[in-house]
Amino acid sequence: MGTAAAGGGCGARRWLPWLGLCFWAAGAAAARGTDNSEVLPDSIPSAPGTLPHFVEEPEDAYIIKSNPIALRCKARPAMQIFFKCNGEWVHQNEHVSEESLDESSGLKVREVFINVTRQQVEDFHGPEDYWCQCVAWSHLGTSKSRKASVRIAYLRKNFEQDPQGREVPIEGMIVLHCRPPEGVPAAEVEWLKNEEPIDSEQDENIDTRADHNLIIRQARLSDSGNYTCMAANIVAKRRSLSATVVVYVNGGWSSWTEWSACNVRCGRGWQKRSRTCTNPAPLNGGAFCEGMSVQKITCTALCPVDGSWEVWSEWSVCSPECEHLRIRECTAPPPRNGGKFCEGLSQESENCTDGLCILDKKPLHEIKPQSIENASDIALYSGLGAAVVAVAVLVIGVTLYRRSHSDYGVDVIDSSALTGNSLLLNPAMQPDLTVSRTYSGPICLQDPLDKELMTESSLFNPLSDIKVKVQSSFMVSLGVPERAEYHGKNHSGTFPHGNNRGFSTMHPRNKTPYIQNLSSLPTRTELRTTGVFGHLGGRLVMPNTGVSLLIPHGAIPEENSWEIYMSINQGEPSLQSDGSEVLLSPEVTCGPPDMLVTTPFALTIPHCADVSSEHWNIHLKKRTQQGKWEEVMSVEDESTSCYCLLDPFACHVLLDSFGTYALTGEPITDCAVKQLKVAVFGCMSCNSLDYNLRVYCVDNTPCAFQEVVSDERHQGGQLLEEPKLLHFKGNTFSLQISVLDIPPFLWRIKPFTACQEVPFSRVWSSNRQPLHCAFSLERYTPTTTQLSCKICIRQLKGHEQILQVQTSILESERETITFFAQEDSTFPAQTGPKAFKIPYSIRQRICATFDTPNAKGKDWQMLAQKNSINRNLSYFATQSSPSAVILNLWEARHQQDGDLDSLACALEEIGRTHTKLSNITESQLEEADFNYSRQNGL
């Protein structure tokens, strides 16, 4: 049966003859072979006694150069022994036979030799190697020995790949590639450093087991030298070209010295400090430290200033003791910098009646001051009374004014444009004038000074209370008290008044103060799912979050099973970003932490970065048992501890330990972009003239949007328009959200709420809580049931999105917009073959083909390249089966689409076949899974 015949048996399935399999047909027919050898002579029927037993059977042999080899065979009891090579009997004259007697058993022992020459092997042209077999006869029957193959040994001169020299920084990774020459038998590889053999078993930092490559995990200065790859078999030894490795050390600055003393004792001078490039010093051509080794700054040594007296004050009023006083202060100038204090008295007193004051006899002139005092008291009390009357009149006037403007006053108060957070404004409470600011006109600020006040003030912080006093239709005084009652995250949203389900009720005509108790709202701190997995592996999915975990087949030892869990932190993130670093993904926990796996598992985490290595430096971080976060690796780094593959909306991580992981990003340029999802919600029904629109801007991760959806469901919210994607640049410009095209004479928007501006820092770090702005609208008549308007969300000097709101405010007439597709909401835990797209039998065949080095380059590196895996291949080189890990990564990337045709196309490009994998029928997949289950005793 030839290749064509075998391929024809596949029907519509893809036949890969170079792999030797009919793709996805895992039946027994593909595994059975056909023995085309001639049938040996019939055996004599069994009878009591002993059949020939082989004491020595022929062994596989290699012909070296032109030297023939001898094949030996020994059996007892044996009347005759003959060799049969390639299905034909060897002539009797070519046998050398010896006969002896086994003293212990008394049986006859016969030993036979034949020689096989190089010419005989070269002249043989068959589907397999040249082989020979012994056949021994006794009077009871025949016995056959094993088949021994004979091959011509050789070793080519030129290496398929010589190691290349490298210059690496200290503690960097060194990978030297070596592909030995083609040979039979396959050459063994040994590495030399400066002509001395390298023993990787004595140095844990060196690995020489991965596909003949030499891997030094962390380069040391002692690793510098000349490296040579030695290949040898029974024919010869070959040396590769030497590769020079230089481990260099870039220079580092020492700490600055303390600033020297100012070089002058009084006046303007200078002082300096220095540092040296010795921490460490540059070695082996490493770069010298950049920057200055000496810094100078100006200094001013303060000169001492002696104090001097101010002029005397006026004399005081004459006291009952007939004295008056005057004082002076040492402030013209005051003593400074160690100067002397003023000399002399700071206070003087003298008699104020020229000696006429007699205390005991009380003369007449003493009565006049008393009369003056009484007159002064009368004037004081009269002034106080007038002031009280004026204040009462002012209070009455303000009260009447506020009642006449109550329609707009409360509307201004309830505008949430000032916060973008969960705020309730209390008009009955007086402002705290020590921290108040006054704003005029709409809150959509255009003046640069106003923008600075808004962006850096605490107006956008999640406060528990804001005190507001309305002075006019165009003046709002804000007083921000201390955060006293806000605890935890709670629901991020403005709670407008009106009879809306899920919100507190406060009628616009009612001036009774009311503060919503935020702590009464339920909070969710994490999403969680679990599943029990064994040796067959499986997949754990968190519905509607984009988070999943793939446990490969064989990662858990046989006869063991673990309950594996996965959770997402939805509370305040425990990862506190440093500097410009921002959190790009949810914090995902998988466990149990003490579980050990034999093969890396794949964790998929969604992110919100617009991926570009030119604009972002993205890191994978892990939380330690002490609660601190440590960097595992940068996505662009070379590492053998784990592997990160960054896709446009998710990162697939290959790990060997469970724990809590998250992605952070450090923007390299102002063009770094975060992807935000913008959506607008409204109330399910409206029983009053008021209606509220709530606009959210959240990180573009499914779990972040799911948190908003859950909050809105609890509060009775309804999605009014399909969410859209907004690209938010890291250019420090703020975000504006405005309501446009409100139908006139049907609706009006309350003052100060048409346009709201959010500072850049609030949006850029919006992972802390969903960014939320609320808009208050009012119907002119209850008969208006339709609302049509536009929501414009734009970044200044950046991207813009328009949300078109076309809805009914009546729940019965509203069109429902689904929050999430339901494709991943079922079967959160899948175990066994059904969890994987590639059947196990096909997977084994692919691994067996690509894990073996191939002279034509058809190895796992090409498999990785065809699947768009082009970096950090050193990680796969350290795995026992690199192809299996690559296929695990493929499973993680294609869990939604199951794009089997892309994998088939990759194999097709390597093996040059022609049929499409997508033609596989469902019944064929079930047959493959059934055969796999039957073979594994399921």
C-alpha cells in the first residue's frame, strides 16, 4: 500500500504523508502496520521436548568505512542455524558454524557467524534498513531470533549550525545554538569552554540538555570565554567554529557624597558634591556611566543681623492707678542669623496726672473718666442692637430670594458634574468657607486657570458629603468637609433624585436634607469559579470576564485530582502603582498555591492597552505571600521561568506555579493608548418629569464592564446604546463628556450639567473604580415618552466617540440591549478531551514529529514560527516537549474560535499538503475523541 493509497483512504480529511497520519482519524487502522517479510518454513508441530532457545541473538551493527561486520547467533538445542537477510536465505557457504555441548543440560549448542560487507548494504534498496535474522532447527521445530539492522555509519564534516559569539550584560541570559552534522548513528554533542569540557550537572546555572543548545541562565564574569560544540559518533569527531562570549558590566554611579559647606562665610557662594563610576566599575567594554560626576549649586551664607527698636507706641489710657504705658518692639529689623537683640527696655510707664492722683480721697477729676466710660457703653450697646436688626433683615431677604429661585437652585445643587462619583448634595447645610471655591457659568471649563483648579482639586474624589449654598443661578459655593462616612468602594455612581427604581427619592420641591447611606449598598469583592481536574487536564473559564485557565493533559500526575479555583478581585486593587505605572488588567488568582504541575499551564488575562512595544513597557507581576507585588518578567524579556504572549485584548501566560497575577504598563511615550469602553445607562422607568443619564468610562476589559453592569442591574439601570471603544492617549489632556441635540420644547437639561470635564489623572488611573458622570434631564409634560439625544465623549487633542441615545422612558416600550454574549457563560469547567480543540492522538503525532531535530528544519522552532511565536524561544527549548507547550499556547489563544484551520494551514506550509482541515465533520471529531478515550481506558 503506497502513500497515494493511504491518502485516498482519508476521504475529505487532510492527509499529511510526511507525518504519517490521516489528520483527525484516530482509529486503529492508522496505527496498524503491515509485515511484508517472507514467511519462514513451517514449524514442526509441538511435541514434548525443547524447541531451540537462543542464547545469543544478532545485534544491530554499523559498518565503519569499508570494514565488514560479523553477525553472531547461538542457540540450544540446535541441529542447524541459518541466517536470513532481507527475506532471503544466506548461502550455506557464507556461514561459519561451531558446535559444542552444554555440560549442565547435556544439550547441543550451535553457534553461527556471517559477515556483512559494505557493498551488500549499499546494493540493497528497500523500504527499510538492511536486516538479518537467525532461524534455528531442532527435531521438535524451529525458532526465529530478533531482526538485527545493519547500517553504514558516517558523520558529515560541516555543522548544520555553528554557535555564534555574543556580548551580554552581567546576569543576562546566554543561548548558544548548535546543530551537529548529519550522521549515523546520531552524533552526541559535548560543549567545551576554553578547551575544557562543561559539566552541567555540577553547575545549576548551565543547561546543555535542550536540543544540543547551551543555555546560561544568568551570565557571570567567569562565563566569558571561547565556546566550542563537539559532535562525535563511532566514526569520527567534529569541532564547530569557536564562539567568543564576553560578559560585560556597565558602569554604575556610587551614591552622592554630602554637600560640602558653603565656600564663603557670609554672602553668595557655592557648594558641591561628587560621585564615582564604581558601583560597579565598567568591565569588559561595558558602558561608562552617563551624567556628571560633580554637581555644583549656589549657596548663600546668611550674615548676622542685629536687632533694632521700632518707635515707641502711643501712651495708653490712664489706668486706675494713675499710670499709662507705652511699648516698643525689636523688629526694625528683628535679630536674625545669630545677631544681637536690642539693648534697653521694651516698656515704659509714668504718672498720667502730674502727681494730682490721690486714690484714697477720690478727687473730683476722677469722676470724669467714669462718665466717659458710661457714655462709651451706651454707644456700644446701641451699635450692637442696630447690627442685630440688620442681620435679621438680611436673613429674611435671603430666605425670600431662595424661595423665589428654588426651581433652579435645587437643580444646580443636584448636578453631578462636579464629581463624576457617588455624590449627594445637601442644600440645607452651610458651606465650610475655609475650603470653599466659587465657580461661575457652566461646569464645562474652558479657562486654563479653572481647568487647573478642577483637575487638581478634590472635587473628583469619592466624598461622602458636599455642602452647597446656592447664592444665585450662576454662583455655587462648594465646601468640602473631611471624609468621615465613606467606607470601601461601594457603587460608583451619582444618585440623582426622582422616583427611579434602585435610587433614593428626593423630590425637587422638597428641601428636607437627605444623605444616601452608601454603606447600605451591597459590594462585591471578587468573582470566583472552581473545578475538579485530574490527569486528563481541562479548562476553567470565568464567564463574561475574558479570564481562563488551561490545564494541559499530563500536568497533574495520574491517580491524582485537585479542586482548582480561579477568582478576580473586584474590590480596591491591592497593587499600588508606582510613578507613571498603571494597572492594565484585573488581579487574577488561581490556586491552590501548593499544587505542583509537571507541565506549564496557560493563564489568559484580559488587558486594556493598545499593544505596541514602541509606546508601552508591559510587565507581569505576582503577589507574594506577604502581600507585596514583585515583577515576574517584562513581556519583551528573554526568560525561561515563564512565557508571555501579548495579543491585542489579552495576554496568555505559561506558568508553573499558582498565585495572584496582574499586568502593569509603563508608558514610554505620550502616544501610549489605553482602550476605554464607554456606555450610557438610564432608568428602567420614569414616574416623574425627571430622567437621568449615567455615562461610564471603564477599562476595556470584560470584567470591568461586568462590574458596571452588575451595579446598574442592582440600581435598576438599563443599557441604552451598544458600548463603544475610546482610545485614550497618555498626553495629559482631560476628558470631556457632553449631551448634545436635546429635542427643544420636549426636554431640557438642568443648568451646569450639559458638559462635564474629568481630569487626565482620574481617567488614566480609572482602574480604581469605574469613571461615572450623570446628567439630569427634565420633561416639559408627562406625555413625552421618547428621548433622543447624543452623548459626546472626547479627549482634548485626542479621540472622540458619539453615543446615539434613541429610547423610550417607558419600560414596556423599550428595546432591550444585551449586556454580554452568552457564548462563554455555560460550562465554566470542562475536563478531559472535550476541553481541547486538538484530539490527543493527533497531538501526540505532531509532538513526536516536531520534537525531533530535522535536517530540513521541520522542528518545533518552525512550528512556533508558523503560529506567530517568534520571540523568547529559549523558554520552549528548556521544556521536555517544546511542541506540546506550543500547542498548549495555541489552545489558550483559540479557545473561542477554535480555529483548527489555522493550525492545519501551518502544518500544510511545513509539509506541503493540500486539503483543508475545516472539512472535518462533527462525527469524525467524536470518533477521534472516542478512540482516544478507549485507548486511555475512559
